[in-house]
Amino acid sequence: MSKKFPYDTADLKPSRRDFLKWSGAGMATAMMARFGLAPILAQNMGEIPAELHPGSPTNARGWTTTLPPIPEGMPVDPPVTITGSRRGPWEFADGDDIENSPFTRLNAAVTGIQWKLAFNWTDNEGEVLQKYNLAIASDELPDFMETVPLQVYSELLENDLLEDITDVYEEVAHPVWLKEAMSFSDGIAWRLAEVNGRKMGLPYIEQAAQNDKVLWIRQDWLDAVGMSAPTTIEELHAVATAFKEADMGQGGDGATLGIAANRQLNTWYCSLDPIFGAWGVMPTFWTPDENGDLQYDSVRPEIKEVLGTLRAWYSEGLLAQDFFTFAPWQNAGTHIGGNLAGIMYSPAFGAVYGLPDSVANDPDARWTFGDIPTGPTGIKKKAWSNPVPDTVYCFRKGFEHVDLVLKQIAWWAELLQNPANRYHGFEGTDYFWRNEDGELDPMGSTLDLNGYDSTKHIWGPPGTNGGSRTDPFFETNWIKERRDVWANTPEDERDALMEAFLGGDPLSVLWDEANVFAVDHWEADGIKNHFLTVPTRTMERAGTSLEGLEAETFINIITGQESLDRFDSFAEEWRSGGGDRITDEVNEWWHGQM
Amino acid sequence: MIRDRNWFSRLFDGANYIFLTLFAVLCLLPLIHIFAVSLSGRAPATAGFVSFWPIDFTLENYEQVMGSRNFLRSLAISVARVLTGTSLSMILVILTAYPLSKTPRVFRGRTIFIWFFVFAMLFDGGLIPSFLVVRSLGLLNTLGALILPNAVPIFSVILMMNFFRDVPKELEESALIDGASHWRVLWHIYIPLSLPAIATLTLFSAVNHWNAWFDGLIYMTDTANYPMQTFLRTVIVTLDLTQVGINPQDLQRLSDRAIRGAQIIVATVPILIVYPFLQRYFISGIKLGAVKE
């Protein structure tokens, strides 16, 4: 096997991006021509009753959603019942439930599959483990298991309880919507689902650059202090200091912060990872050294320089004095929503998380985003957000219908992920008509407390709670379709779907822009964590205490409770406390990959 | 000296009152804070601006909570659970405690039964075996799974039994001489005399049922059947999102402190209302039970 995940982006497949330049219909045709698939047969669609269709073709201002061709041999007759476990919760329209929703009704008509709920869970700490362990103990594994956590996955593998889907996958998996879609970044998608070259499940795939940071900054504060957006760490320091000195924030006197941060230095929101990246290192990541071995970045000497910088910032009051008590989601409320900080490193979706509260509390707040500043030697790097989290979709050993599930996934993946199909869910679940003029409420329905997305009701990718797709560029493709195709449609030819999305509030537009920006910089600016498999033996034994030591030491150094030189003894402690052995084990795996 | 002590004890009383009042206020403040948050707008609540008075006063949070099907369904399950679970428990507790309160001469084998119950109180089968039993009885996802496994709270049985034992024997004897059956003795003598204990144990049982969340988590394989406290954990307890992602809309919803405040208030108020009605029994019940043992 070739060595995985080099920085070199030259061999990334350009085809997907190229598609985007073409119009939606052209894109679909091009794909089919490329893979020699038959063009869509109109009579195929006749079999699906109109009331099951997504979209609103009967409304005066409605639109049609194009359904992909029905997979060969489907719908199966007689229908097949498949049990599955799901991550909940959901809300439904009257009378519907997870086994009977617009999704299951259309799906049954297309594929002949009836889904039956084995069990589900919510995101409470440990709940998912609890439910899977009970299922294993009672010897009642469902046919299809959603988002199996790593611990459970290892246990299932050890006890030979999972179906090897390698051969079925080769045979029936869709060439575009499964095989090609999941081949990004040199096959990183299969980092867990493939064991010794055999596919033991399907990967869970999030969106590209989903947690990649951009620099979010208050433009109105920049204007007030007469500065422009920082491009280097030095300038960032100057701007943060200016914000603090001018006391731009909403809190009491002197409450303004330079930059929002929390106890996790490298995390998903209000992270400091681009500051470490400016020195070319990334705490908690494993990266290749000059000899081609993997090294643990947290103990590299550059970390000491970054800690020294942060220590200085903390003593100047640029970081909150109690920042180490904050979790990322608390930053969103107190520091960003409460307008105490005007600078943060957060992902594109920061535009709709934290910022809405900021603008609500201070109507003058004007946020903008920009590229991350470069370090003293001109390095500009951030943590590469891996779209394949530590979880896998699994099939029960002996389950006979893996092929049907794969076909279903491909059909829905094509429906959702090809923007030309114009899928926006079902009337009454994903959107409703706000008035008789055909104005559409695209995000919210009356079902839930806030915006709702019925792809949660879909069993398996490209649905599920949390939005697992097969294509990590799904969201970006949609944004580009909206900007490049819909926006160029003359206004009087636009239907309600186009209008609803093209309007949008300023923050949603900002989100779209930041998303495209982050995806464009995803491969080039990311420092990747190259250790991608299950924890090694020594990690399982000593990992927790070493992580604790690291987190505590870094915070103590930043807050000045320990000297900066403590870093050297920490690195020594880490090595002797199991770090050396972990490094050996990691490299054993790493070189086995080559 | 006596005046001094009076003066001192009055000062002591005064200090006590002040201390206890402060302590009571301390207990009330978090509730008042949550109440204020629940009546505030989303943005100021989430930013932490609200202390004890609502900002951007709105009832919208309550409208949304009361309009959420998931929340209302879990509330209905909890109410059903409290009503059926508590009545079933009380019937079983009384029926169990009555024979056990007799002397071994009246009820031969009493000691064996007592040990049987004590054993069951001290040792249980553990999580997985309990789950397997409930599952093989076909109780998963039913109200029965929440009510039946702990339908006989043995601690309550022992309290009730001791209470029954302190009822004067002469009352029972005179009734028996007049030809009353045990049912009549229980119904017309023991129960009316034990109302304080019954009220106390009913309250224990109701509060336990209302607050229980773990059995809901284990025995309800479908989250749609979660009772309220289990459901509330999904919106209040720290979420574990390390393994899989979440939509930004959901993230926004989950960090909405105003909505969470409204949910906490709606979940707390029903049980708070029950307390004053039963409290006088509650106090005397504990005293009686304690003195007579």
C-alpha cells in the first residue's frame, strides 16, 4: 500500500472541482457519460407515486426535484425488512415516526426496503456505549449499525460479529456516489472501516474543512481603532492589544479580551491551533519528521516558543484570566455572544454559531473573516480537520442484504449530493409555505424548536443525525451551485427554492463565503494528524495520564503558574512516562502502511 | 443570669433566623436565576447577561417548549409513570408490610420472608441481567419497564412494617374477636391509623419516579419513549460530541440557555406543587417512624 496522506496536493483528483464550473444539468450528464451510465429513463419515474415526491411540483411557485434512476433490480419484491440502530432524537409531522416518514415512504417505493428501529440514543455522555453494550450482551445486534464508536467497533471485530463487505462493495457500490466520492485525500475515508485490507463497514464522512479555522474579526472595531485585518501574528497581537486598550467590548470597564480561547488549545471553536500552526507545530498531532518517522508534535521545541508567546499574551490580559475554565461552547455564549472578544479562530459555521447572539446583543456588530495570520518565519498552517471521525457504520455478521443497503445509500447520495437534482426535502418537514404568494420558509418548519433538517430521518448515509454524507464536498458544491447557477438565473424565472436560498440573512451569506474559502485552503494550509488508527497498547494504558499531564502543563505555563522552562522537563516526563514506547508503536503502524 | 441567658438565646435565635433565611435565599437564587433566564430573549440569556431579572422579556421560550412534541411526550410519560407507579407501589407496600408486621406465631415463616426481602434489598442482579429479564418479559419500551422492576421498594416496606407493628395490638384483637377478617382489619384499622406513614412513602415514591432517569435510558430502546428526566439530560447534561458531528442549527439550539431554562422550570414546577400538600404528613411521618423504632 502506498504511504498515506502526503502533503502534496498535486495528485488530488481535480475532477470534482471541475464539475462545479459546469451547469447543474451538464454536470449530471458529464458524470454519466464518464461512467457510461444510461441516461435517466423517464418511465422509471412513473413508478413513484406523485405524493411521495420531494419538492412541491404542484405549487404555483414550487419546483420539481429530479429523482435519480432507480437502481437495478429495485424495488425488491417481496419487500425486505432491515433493522437498524440510530442516533436520535428527531421530531416528526403528525402521525409520522422514524419507521414511517416521508423518507421511509419514498425509500420503500424506490428500494423495497422497510426499516425497523432496533434502538436509538441521544448525545448524552456515554449513552451510545451503554446502548451498544446492552445490544451485544443480549446478543441482538441490528442488521445495520449507525455510528458505532471505536471501543464498540474493536470489540465487535475481536468477536467476529461484523460482516466483511469487501466483495459486495466491489460488485455493487456506485462508481460515482460511493467509490469516487469516498476516494478523497488518498483514501483517508477508509482509515477505520478497512481492516487488513478488508472493508468491515462504511465510513462516516463529514464535510471538508468543516472545523478548519478562519480568522473571525470585528470589522467595526477595526474601523474604530483605525487598523486593518492582521496578516501576521505580530499584527494580530497589535490589533488585539488595540481592541483591549480601546475597551471596545460590551462588558464592564477593562473587560474586553484580545482573543477568545478556552481550555482546549486545539479544538473546534475559539481554538488557538492556527497560532501553533504559525510555528509549524500542532499539539496532539503526529506528523512526519525529516527521516520519515512520525513524531509527537506536543513535545517539539517549537511548542515552547508558542507557549512563551501565549504566556506573554495572557499576562497582558489578551486572554481571559479564566479562559482555562471555558469549554468551546461557553466561548460562543459569553465571549462572542456577550461581545467581550472581537477576534476568534473558528470554523466557517461560526457565522451561525455565536455570531448571531453577538449581533443580537450589539446591533452595530459587523463581523468579517479572513485568512489566518502567518508566523515569524512566514509559516501559515492550521489543524487539518479530518472529515472521517472515530466512528463506523457496521453490518451484522451474516446479514444478507448488504447489497440492498449499498444501493439505497447510493441512490439517496445522488439525490441529495448532486445539486442539479434540486433536493430540498419534503413539504411540511423541511419547509413550509409561509403565505399564498408562495414565499417559502426554507430552514424552519413548525416541527422543532429551531431550524429543522429531515435528512436526519434518512437511514444511513447520506442522512443521519449530524449529517453524514458520502461526499465531503457536498455542502460546498451546493453553495457554488447557488452562487454560480441560481444567482445567474433571471429574477422572474426563479422559483421559491432559489429565492429562499438566494435571499438569506447576511450571516448565512457570510457562512457560505467562509465555507468556500476554508475548503479552498483545506489541503494547502492544513497540518494533518498522520496517526489515524485505533489507539496503540501503550496509548490505552498510559494515554489518559499523559494527555492530562500535557493539558495541565500547557495551561500552567500560559497562566504563569509554572516557568516556561517547565516545558523541557515536561517533554522529558512525557518520553519516559510511556511516550517513547508510544512513539515506537505509532511508527510500527506507520511503516507498516508504506 | 436568667435574663442574660434569655438575651443570649434571643440573640442566638435571631442569628439563627438570619442564617437560615440567608441559606434559604441561597437555595432559591439558582431557581430564580433560571426562571429569569427562561423569561429572557435568546441572545442576552446565552451571553450570560441575565442574573435575577429577565432581559428582553418574552414568553416565547415557554411557547416553544410547550409546542415541542418530544418534550410534551416525555412529560406525559413521566406523569403516567408517577400516577401508575406510585399507586401500584403503595398497594404492594401495604400488602407486603401487613403480614410481615405480624409476629412469627401468627405468621409462620415470617423470618424467612423478611430475610428474603432484605437480601433482595442488599443484592441485585446487576445492570445487564436486569436488562435481559426486562427484555425477555417483553417490557422494553413500555411503561411496565419503568414501574415493575422496582414496584416493591423494600426500604418502604420495612418502614411501613415497623409503623404497623406500633399500632396497639388490642385494636386488632378486639376486631378479630368480633369476627373481622384480616382484610377488614387492614382496611379499617391499620390504614386509617397509618395515614402519616402512607403519605410519606407516597411522596418518596412519587418523587423517585419523577426524578428517575437511568431506567428510562436503559429500558427505552427508542428515545421517543424517554420519560422526562431522561429526555432533559439530552438538553442539559454535557453533550458528548467527540465521536460524531452535529449540525450548526442543532448546536445553536442546544446552547440556547433561555429554552433550557424554560424546560427546567416546566419540569420542576409539578413536583414543587405536590410538596406543600403532603408536607405536614411528611414531617410528622418521619418523626413517628423514627421515635417508634
